[in-house]
Amino acid sequence: MGRKGRPRKEGKRHPNGKLVHVERYDHGSDWVQAQVAKYGTHYNTPLGRAYAAGLLGDEALAADRYMGGKRFARVYNRVCGGETYRCPLDRTPRGSVGEMEASEYDSQDRDWLFTVMDALDVGGLRPWLDQLIFRYHIDVGPSWLDRLLSGGKDPCDQRILTAALAALDVVAPASRKSTIVSQHWDHAA
């Protein structure tokens, strides 16, 4: 008579007989690992790659430009119905552009977006911003940015970067310069 039941699972075991759990994490392909090593978590968008490479300016200005570009993309996708990922398990109603806003923040975001879009259109800057934030340049591109990231010094690429930075300056929140006020207290009095 043979052994009955399900065969025992292979693997290392604890002294009590239970299987030792082995963490398995997919680090991605060699190309993805190289991108992560070079740009960190910002490797998957042109705006992030430019930010990680230091092309957006000094530290504070670059952070403002980066966050402004991300905000524009997020609000644009929500208000105008751009390409966004939504989990198939999410059962909340899918809204349309004409529906009433859920909060006053949605209305403020919409007003901000339309104001910024008008300013970008008047300045002729919208195409340069689009190249940095929208999905058609996820892993590579735009070509001018790829050339700059690989050390290129073409003046045409530099001019396009300057136009993209001007677009990000329209979108970026205004930085407030913090000052420390020092007061002299006369303790002898």
C-alpha cells in the first residue's frame, strides 16, 4: 500500500516542520535595473529622469518644477480624462467631465488647470510640457532629452530644454523664500 494524500512541499523547514517563507521580489530586467541605478525611482517618466539628472535647476527650483509638472499631469488626467491607470477591482462610479465636483478642491483644481493651460497656450509652451509629462515617453524619449541625459551638448536640445523649463515655471507653484527674523531681547531690563 502506497502513501496517500497530497505530496509534501519541497523546501527548507523550521524545526516545527512548517515551510520557511522565502521572499521573492522581481527586480526587473537588466535594463530596468540600470535605469533604477541611474535615476532612482524617477526612471519611468521624462520629467523624473530630467529631475534625477539635475536638468531642472538647483535643488529647490527643481523640486518645485518637478512637483508642478506632476500636479499638472494628475489634474489634467482627472479633469480632462487623460490616460490614467485604474485598478479593475475599483468599483466606485467612473465620473465624466460634466459631473458635479465632489469637493471645492476639485473646483479649485479645475480652475487652476484651465488658467495654467491658457497661460501655456499663450506662451506657446504646451508642446514642451506635454513631452515631459504624458505617457507617450514612458521609458525612453523624447529624443532631445535622451541626448542631453547621455551627455549631449547640442544647442538645439538645450533650447528645447529651456522651453520645457519655461513651461514648468508656468506650472510650478511659486516658491516662498523663508526668512528667519532675529530679535534681540534685552534680558538685563
